[in-house]
Amino acid sequence: MVFPKTFLWGGATAANQFEGGYLDGGKGLSTADVMTSGSHTEPRRITWLNPETKETGSGTMQFGSNTTIPEGTIPAVLEGEYYPSHQATDFYHHYEEDIALMGEMGFKTFRMSLNWARIFPNGDDAEPNEEGLAFYDKVFDECLKYGIEPLVTLSHYETPLNLVIKYGGWTNRKCIDFFETYAKTVIKRYEGKVKYWLTFNEINCMEFGPFMAGGISNGTPQNKAQGAHNQFVASAKVVKYAHELSQDIQVGQMLAYQPMYAYSCDPKDQLFVMESMQAMLFYSDVQTGGKYPEYRIKKYEREGIVLEDCPEDYDLLKNYSADFLSFSCYGSSTLTTHEDVLEASGNLLMGIKNPYLKTNAWGWATDPACLRLAMNTLYDRYHKPLWVVENGIGWADELTKEGKVHDDYRIEYLRQNFKSMDEGINQDGIELLGYTMWGCIDLISAGTGEMKKRYGFVYVDRDDEGNGSLNRIRKDSFHWYKKVIETAGEEL
Ligand code: BG6
């Protein structure tokens, strides 16, 4: 197995899970800053305050479910609560060391996100925060020192909190303008340093986690549809601006993708899978395909959903669709309509247990075929370059007394996934730009807020209560991945 010479090997992170420094350098609050930690069995919570009565409270925010914040209250940071994103694993103060570790592994690319509230603390500010901009300048310069190409997500589950409180988050069309201003500011500022941009992380998270995806506190079907529409239009505007600025800049979509299997050959199960696939692919049909698909238009008609839109929106979507389609893919899900086989499952739309696949401690099914399946479905549909920007396995890694982490399970998972990716490229002829393993340096989990659910090649000494030295320790997979990159996948 040999991957193309130009293949961009690397790793991925997100500001709210990695960066910390939550009030440093003039940063404002974001949605992630009001989310507590949870576990596999206990959902994360959003905390809130009633500004008039001063009453406080919280509600569950499990990744994959919905939350309604009571009327009269606003999401807020409360005393006595622990918020894992506030320090996360402190990339803010460790970026030089972290990027050096990436350089040592031979990374060709590093996917990271900007914290919008670090640049525009309130989201609607007239001027950007220079200190925030300067921080990312240093980060990009450091990357370029090691020949690492940054791949930057503009919004990864971190809408400025003020936009939620004042405007209702992405349900409000004003967010399109705020986002456009933010995107133009950073794309211009980092021109020559950043070539690859992504607009919204896992834009289809709007379907099952609208607070995380768009700061939408009341996730009714109408609000979710409007939130998605506004993000599509905002994305198209970013593509337009980037292309006008420079031929070199490319703006991609980011989709959470999962191959879905029908549990049985009952036609009802097949139809259920088809509809569930539509709920996911709707987002790439619009953002990468350039138009609203008929099945979604009919669904909105049936459900009485009416979008606040204008004819120009649809011209923008058509003329400025994404340049490439990136996606996350961790495994597959198995679905059924048969009540008797339905059972509780892990994160996202993980479905029911597939007897042919292993799961990790959080119930995520690892599937050696998932990347090839994902690549084929998406390439056949759009014929645009793809990029695997998230893949990996969460594990409660153990640090031995000798200071080692023997993560052979991670190496095995990645080996199988790389074989699947190789088949997609070399057997099926798919254009794949690169691969960034999720959480390349340990960070906090988005779904549970835990530290224990680790993905990295590098272990970070920090626990679920926020204790630890934050020291970085190379795991066995660090040395293995370095070899994979060195040999372009020949030595797995
Ligand atoms: C993706 C998100 O859905 O999955 C990441 O883009 C997230 O932010 C990753 O961390 C893994 O999920 P989790 O819940 O294990 O952190």
C-alpha cells in the first residue's frame, strides 16, 4: 500500500477541546464554555442563570440529543461547576511544544479550529481583537516552520455566547453577516499562511445537537431548518470571498459521516436506513452539491416548515458550493425498526449493536470498512475531492509506571482504517487529499467532556477533575504513525 506523495498526513483538534486559555488575551465566552463534563452514562449539562431572579440551573446536553433552555434564563458560567473547556489541555500555552511533536511525527498538515470568540469576543463587535489574531499568527508561523500546512475550521462547536443570548444563535439571519465579517477578517489576515479552510464542523450536527452546532437553545424542527439554512448561506459567502481574494485558497465542507447498515433484510429497515442517510446527506447535497434536494423540500412542506430566505440565497448556494468535502468517520451504525432488537447505544447515531463489529467502552462500533464505504458514497455523489479530517478511537489509555502508553489497540484500529482508505484510493480511484487523525494530542471529549476518553498519539497528564501536570508523553502509536508517514503507508 502506497499513498500519493502529495497525501496530507496529520492530526486534528478543535479549539474548545484543546486550547484552554478561556479568558486569556481578551477572549469572550462561547457555547462550549458553559458545558460541564459528563461520562458515558451521565450527559454533559449546559448551565444557566435567570438574570432577574438570579436563579441558576442546568439541563442535559448529551451529544446526539436536544436541549431546551428555560425561557427567561441565559446560558452562563456558574460558580462551583467544573467546565473542562476552560483549560482543556492548554494548547494556548503549549503550542510550541505541541507543534514540535507534530513536526517530529512528520505531519504534513494540522487541522485546528479558531475560537471565534477569541477574535470577536461578542460575535457582533465592530473590530476584531488583535491579541486573538496575533495568537493564531504565532500558531501558523510555528506550523510553517515544520512544513505543516494548516487546515482551519472556522466554527467547531463554539458559537460566541453573546450571539446566543442576544440573537438566538444561528436561527437569526444576522449571524450570516457576523460570520461573514469574522471569516473575511481571518482569511485576509492569514492569507499566505492558510490555504485550506472549513466553515462549520459537522454541519449536520444541527440535526441532533443544535446548541453545539449553532447555539440554538430551542431546537424545534423549524429552528433547526433555519439554522442550517443560515449556515449554508454563510458558507457560500465564505467560498465567494475566498475565491475573489485568491485562487490558492480552498474552502471545504465538513460532514459527520457514518455508513449505515440495515439490521435485517426487512424492507422497512431498508427504508429506515434510506431516510436516515437522507438526514445526513441533505447537508452535503446543499453545501457541496449546491442545491436543496427534493426529499428535503417535500419534508419541509409536510411538516409546515417555512424558511426565512431570499432568492439570492439559492444563487449563492449554486454558484459557491464547497471546493472539497471533508468528513469525520469513526465507524458505522446499524439501524432497525424492530423494537425487540433496539437497545441503548453510544454517541451520535450509533444505532444498535452489530454482531460483526467490536465496540469501544463508549459503545462506538469500529468498522474496518467504514472509510472505503464513506469515500465511495460521497465521491459517487459529488465527484469532488475528499478529505478524512476525523477518524480515531477513544480509549481510557493507561500510563505505566515507566511513563509509557502501550496503545496497540489504537495502532490496530488505524492500520485497518488505513487499509480501507488505501482501497478507496488505489482500488476505486477516489481523490483523497489527506487524513487527519482526531485528537492527535489528547484533548477533552466533545460528547462527554471527559479527559479519560483519549484519542491521541501523545498522552497529556490531566484527569477528569482537571488535575495533572499537563506534561506531554509520546504513546507507542506516536512512533508507529511517524513510520507510516515516513514510508507513505508502505510500513503499517
Ligand atoms: C466529532 C467532533 O463528532 O467527534 C469532535 O467533531 C469530537 O469534536 C469527535 O471530539 C469525537 O467525539 P467524542 O465525543 O469522543 O469527543
